[in-house]
Amino acid sequence: MRVKQVRGRELTAGLTMAAASLTGLITVPSLLFQAGMDFTAAFMSMGAVSILASAWLAYRGLPFLALPSVPLAAWLAYVVIISKGGSWQEILGLSAFVSLAGILLFNCSQGDKLLSAVPVWLRKSLVIGLGLMLVMQGLVQGRLILASPWSAIMLGNFQDPLAYWSLMGLIVGAVLLAARFDWALGVAFLLIAGLTFMEGFWILPVAPGLLPEGLEKIVGQLSFGGVWAGAHLLDFFLLGLAMFLAVTSESWCLWQGLPQGEDIPLPVLRGLAGFSLVGAFLGCLPLSLSPLSVVGWEAGGHKGRTVTAALVALAALWLMEPVLAELASFPALTVPLLVLPGGMLIRRQLEDFCPGSLAVEEFLPGLAGAMLMALSFNIAAGVGAGLIARVLLFAAAGRGREIFPLEVGSAILFAICFSVSYL
């Protein structure tokens, strides 16, 4: 009986994880569509690469899903492509470079030492910033917060059906999580989906299934140094550095939540980098251990069979692109699947800090980087601001010898980039 209960909990957790992963399957292609990529092609590419990489993790007995990061996609789409004039082809080329660098680094005998040279404060502040970006993306997507002419942001209009149903989904999901309900976010998603369907905000397509198609529009379209990249070489290098740090830190943070240990094994990072390199040629952004996996953990799933159950559900959903494209047209359904996992990610990092244990020069750089990332949707700007603040504040506090030379060099590069082009 005990074994059956455990297997039932793992199955429930897997379905919950699959429901949460819908956020990535819907949101990332939607962001790339705004940046000029074909939605169907992006969806098919991302789904195929993510399912294969997640199946590899399940084979290793790890309860993670491997997906492109939603905050990373938002930064690349809104800031790098739309605002700065880059192209998705150049971003895929940069992704290939970053993934290849990861493979080489994680194959190196000194790879673990080089990875540990990345300061813990930077990894933690990056993860908090990514969590805040998930929260902000959900609130913006659900029109719960809006741009304001007299302040940074303002609350949305709850007479707006999108804002109203987004808020209802958040309330239902938060209440069920507080009640320790196993399938909290899955129920919230299905409940809001059913109610909004009855209200007519989305419809079931006549043909809900679709075989993989459209990949010819993005496969092999990556560009190794296009016009934008050539004109902004320093920007391009720092974007790659920020991308590498973001996907590695996100994976490192998720690994910390399991009892295996604090340091993520190099074979896991090497495998993710390998799948990301192949994905770049197929039109997919870099993969990391997804924060959405936390949802499955909260439901009690900590085994590879949790991911196996999630993959079965994901494979079925992957072939239902018309349905998910319809859901993307009314994004209230995915708001709780962005905001609440983002909050869980932040909570896991804050639990490591003890009140009064951090000096001003230790706390402020991480806070500045995380807040700037969330408010500007700019990961590179957050990393740069944090590094510059840390070097300046530690020097002012008489602790300059504690700063790594790599931190100083990176801070100088970011300062130059800020003064020339503001990233």
C-alpha cells in the first residue's frame, strides 16, 4: 500500500510538473514570435529539444525538466532584439557559441574549479533576479501591472477580463499552495481554463492536433556574427557572458534543492550544454534546469519517474499546438504558473540568508542586480550593475583583497559598455 501511495504521488507530481511546464511551452514561443520568429516553428523546436533533454535527465533519475528560461527569453526578445535591433538568428548564433563554450569548460579537468570561481553572491542574486523576472513577466502578461506616466508601474484595471481572471488564478493557486494541496497549480490552471472557456475567451480548434511542421523556417537559420553583432562586439561578448551565467546559475540553484549536494555535477551541465548546442541549430534557446520543476517537488515528486510522467503528458501536449496557441491568445491561464514558481524560487534563495549576517557591501550589489534585472528585463544590465557595485563597495569598505581579479575585469568591461551603449 505504501509503494502504491508513493507511486501515486509521483504520478500526481509529474502531471503537476507538466501543467507548470505549459508556461514555458506557451510563453517562450510567444516571446520569440514578438521578436519575429514563427510561433509554430519555435513551439515545435523548443518542445522537441526540451522533451529529449528532459528524457535524458529522467534516465539519470533526476526530477528536473530542461526548458529554455522564460526570463532569459523575455530579456532577449524585449531588450536585445526589439529594443536594440538584434535578430533572432544572431541570438541563436550566440547561443551556439555559449553552448560550445560550456561543453569545453565542463569537459575540462579544471572545470569544477573554474565554475566555483563564479562568486556565490553572483549566482544567488542572479537566481533571485530570475525569480523576480518570472513574477514580473506573469504580472505584466496578465495586465495586473501596467506602465504608468507618473510612477514606475501601476495596478491594472480589474474590469479588464484578462486582469480579473489572472488575479483569480493567482488567488486560487496561492490558497491551494498554502493548504498544501498536492496539485495546486494544476488545479488552478484547469479551473481558470474551464471558466474562461465557458466565458468564450478562448475556443477549442476544430483540429486540435498537429504533426511537427514549420521547422524549415528556423532550422539552420542561426547567424554567427551578423550586422548587429559586428557593430556591437563588446555588447555581444557581454551578452554571451550574461547568458552563460544565467543558465548555469539557474541550474545550480535548482540542484541545491535536492539532497545530492550543493555542487551540480559537471556531466549534467555538459549534457545540457550539448542539447543546447544542437538546439541552437534547430531554433531553440539554451536549456537549463527549469524553475518550473519546483512545482512538481512541492507536490511530492523527487524521483526520475516524476519527470517520466511529466514527459508523457508533455509529448501529448506537444502535438496539440493549435490548442496551446489558442491558450496563448488569453494568457491569464499561465499567470499563476509564472508568478508562483517565481516566488518559490526566490523563497529557496532567501532561506539561506540569516538576518544580520550580511554587511552592506555584501547585500547591496546582489539587491541592485536582482532589482535591475526585474524592472528592466535586462539580465546583462543586472549582472553588470551588481559587479560594478560590488567592486566599488568592497574597495570603500577596505575589503578590496577579497575581490577576484575576474570580477574586477568584468566590472571594467561592463562599465565601458554602460558608458558607450547602455547594453
